[in-house]
Amino acid sequence: MKQGWGLAGWAAVTFVAAALGALASANAPVFYVALRLPPWAPPASLFGPVWSVLYLTMAIAAWLVWRERGFPAARAGLSLFLLQLGANALWSWLFFGAQAGALAFAEILVLWALIVATIVSFWRVRVAAGALLLPYYAWVTFAAVLCYEAWRLNPELL
């Protein structure tokens, strides 16, 4: 029973961060379509489903680490996880809310580094937890390149 509540708790924390980012992204589909984007940019409709799956795997990864060691013994990794969740939500506010391309790009690089640190920390506790974050790492790597290209191609908007 405790494990179920733990999973629900990590899912709640993760999806609260997702919701905070989504608040800034309410106008994202309209803004995204208005941007000049590279030909390899995915359609706006792809982002919601991809992020939903990624947030779910992120929550499971955090739960696995918590389950393995508990918060006190895994404080460093779980704190990194919480920090990168905050950075993830902040990116949406910088890119879609403030339309600040340079700041959004700089911030996504910080997010990327935090994800790498979280993966390493989680991997040391439980390999499956670190591995569950690899698709997130790949997507944010892709998103960082897309963010840079959007900023470069749209200096008047970003």
C-alpha cells in the first residue's frame, strides 16, 4: 500500500510541474504555428502526447529511486529530480510566456545538464530508473536544438 501511495505521490509532483508548464503553454499551438521552423520540426500536435509519456516515465523513475532507498538516502538524486522538474516548467514560461528565445535557450541547456546529473544519480541507485530518463534526455536534446533554431529563425518574435 505504501508503494502505491509513493507512486501516486511522485506522479502528482511530476504532473503538477507539467501543469505549471502547461499554463504558460496555453497559447503554444498558435504561437508555434506562427514561427518559422526548420523542415524537421514536428507538428504542434505531437508535443502533448510525447510529454505525457515522458512525464509518466519520469515519475516512475523517481518512484523507483524512492522505493529503493527512501528520500533521506536518495536525497541528492531526488532533489536533482525536483530541481530539473522546476527547470522544465520554467522553460515553457520563458519560451511561450515571455517569448524570450535567448533566455529559453540558455535555460534549456541548464535543464539538459540537470537531466544528465539526475540520470547519473538515478543510475547509481537503480539502473532502470536512470534508463527510464533516457527518452526524456533525448527529447530535451532535440528540443534544445529546435529551441535554438526557432530563436535563430525568428528574431522578431523571440
